Amino acid sequence: MQTFAAIDFETANKHRSSVCSVGVVIVEEGEIIDRIYRLIRPAPNFYSWWATKIHGLSHADTREEPEFPDVWEEFRHKLTGFPLVAHNSPFDEGCLRAVHELYGMRYPNYQFSCTCRMAKKCFPHLVNHKLHTVAAHIGFNLENHHHALADAEACAEIAKQISMK
């Protein structure tokens, strides 16, 4: 896997539709060709204390930001033809499906691969297969864990490393 788009969502609360940030790293033939980070006004528009504790974002950060359809429209065309990769892809794919459904947007059946599942096969000896653990194992310094772009970059590096094995 040398051509793909790694994607990561952060959510504001327990609802998968409450995406408040997205990070995307587009990789073509093993080289990063684009990085995208956007804040999003979540729906429903409230933050759980535990979500803010995890990623540091709050209502003040996103109250003036556009909603998902406007943000997605900015760059969705860049994803055409790229399989999507996420660490724990059921979560990120679930978020993407939930916001498409919430806003009545057609979901184009993005193809997802999961670097967490891949890592379990390639590195079965790790104590766990959380993003920061796998990133450290492959030598990627994930300094800003739970920032959507930093997590997407770590995911991209993991996918590149695993595909070389």
C-alpha cells in the first residue's frame, strides 16, 4: 500500500456525527503529497468533558467553524481514487458515514483499510496496538497524539512501513 489517503476524525461527544476536526494525509507512491487539517462545528454541537480532555478542543475552538458539508466539499475531490486508511478504521469510517447520513449527503462507499488490524498481524508481539504504541515501534515520533492531522500522519507512516514488509 503506497498510494492512499490516511484520515483521522476527532469527535466532540459520544455521537459519531459530532466530528470537530479532520486530518488527512494523501500519499502517492510512498510520498506524502498533501496534508489537510480542518476544524468543524460538530453536530450535535456540544462537547463532553472527556472529549475535550482527550483532544483539547472545545466549543470556543469550533463555534465559528463551518459544518461538515462545507468542510468536506473543500477537499473531497482530492480523495477520488484513493483508498482510505485509518487506525481503528471502524471508528473513522463510522464517523464519516454518520455525518454523511446526518446531512443527507450521498456516501460514495469509500474503501477503508485499518492500520490497527494490519499492525496486529505484522507486530503481534507489541503490548497493544494503539496508535501511539505502533507509531513508536516503527520509529515515528507522535508528539501531538489526538490532534487529527498528527494522528493521520502517524497512520500514514504505519501504512507505508507495513506495506514494505
